Amino acid sequence: MDDLFVLDTNTGYEKQLHSIGRRMLLEYDLVIGDKHYDMLEVEAYLNAPGHPDPFVHAHPFQKRSGYWFFHRAGMSSTLRNGSRKGVDITVGKAINNSTGGLLIRAVEDKETGRVIEGPSLLVDEILLGLGGLKTADLADEHWDCWTQENRLYLKKKATPYSQPVHQSCRVGLRLSHHNLTTRLQYVGRPYRYVMKPWLLKKGRVWTLFGLMEEKLTIEEMVRLTLMKKTLMPKYKSEYDIGQKDAIKTIKQCVWGGKDIVAGNALWKTRVMSAVRWWERQAEIGNIIEIEKK
């Protein structure tokens, strides 16, 4: 078995998660039944000592590495249905009570070029590829992600890809919560890894945000996202407002009924820019407690 998902507790988790995310996209195929897929988009989640990511499911089944984890309802064994389905490959470890996984968000059929985008639709693709299973059929399965007999596994590419992998914040996370400081520390982490971003429609605003943080030119951002060039100044303006009025923006987000997931793409850009400003202050030891006033 490959040790890709085994984390070293003696080195920085962020660097390791970046490595895993990149390697999944560049070095491995996802195999479902007889079909091979390129993974285009994955997100990393880890709650561990020294890395208290509050957005992790923290299910007991995630306290191990290299296993498929189909999303459950709370801490139960019941699998989620409908649009809330999803599947991770676990990166946890029982010995230090850590939980987490790499969520696969988008794949491309290597034979047809068809893109399956969104965690729920990917689970549908898995169920179909495994012979028309129902979600409930997976409830008692505990498969590692390397065994070919499971017919759902990762396989090393004959030749690794060398194309760029872009990073951004993760999709669909909320900031409003009683533990605001911890959320501010993790909501903007660049734990989303994307290859061939022009193929992806969902989460495009975060892809663009990540490219802005990379300081790419307008022409490069348009080429990679297929967004209109005329929109770029609007996004840059919102980014600048977030940097200038960070505290005000975060307060509006948390207590003004305008959480990240509720706003449009321009508002999301402003809020995440404010979050990144807050993070950079925290990195130099200036952790700003934001209070409702």
C-alpha cells in the first residue's frame, strides 16, 4: 500500500497537505469499475493537535489514513443522501486523535473527456460505476483506496503530469460561528487544489481569487478561468476594499446577515480578501479579536 495519505506528526501539516493535494492530481488516476479518471479538484481537511481545522467532519471513521470515507450524517453510520453526498480519502490517525480527509470535488473521464463536478455527482458516478449501487449499500463498507479488488481505487499514472496545480480557499464554508477566531484562521486556507481550472464551473470565484493571490496578469486569469476580461477590474476593486476595510467587512459578514455563502461572487471576493488580511496579521503575532459592536 502507498503511504501517500500517512501524515508525519513531527513536520508541518500545511506543507504535507499541499504535497498530498498536488500529488493526487498529478500522479494518480481515480479508478471506478473499469473507468479511469483524472482528478481535477480536491480539498484538504485536517483536525489534529496544532491544526484545529473547524471545518472537518471529525467522524471516528476518519481516524485512519488511506480509506474511503463516504460522508455520514453527524457521527452516525448513516450515509448522507441527495446533494449532501461526498467522499474523502482519510488522513487521520487514532494515536493522536486526528481526523480528516482529501475531498474529491471534480474528475474528468480520461476516455471521453466528460467532467463530473461536485462531490454529490461524483458519488453518483461511483455508485453507477460499481454496478448501480445505492448509497445505503456503502454504509458498512470500509475500503482502503489502493486495493483493486474493491473496484474503487487510486492507481499511479505511468507518467506523472507536469502541469500547474493552482490553490485557493475551499468551497462552501461559512464564517459565522461562536468560535470566530478559529474560523478566521482556517476559512481562507489555500487547501483547494485545482488542475485545468477552465474545465470547472463551480467554485470559479475561488479559483480566480487564488490566481489573484498568485499575482497573475489579467490575461492569464482570463485564460485560466474563461471569465470575461471586463469583469477583472470589478473583482480587483472588491479585493482592494477587503484589504482596506477588513474589520468592517468581517463584521458585516458575521453579524450583518451576509455570510460568505450567502453573497454573490464580488462579495465573496471582498470577504475572503478581508480574511486574508486578518490571517496575515495573525502570522506576525497580531491576532485581532473581532467583537460585535
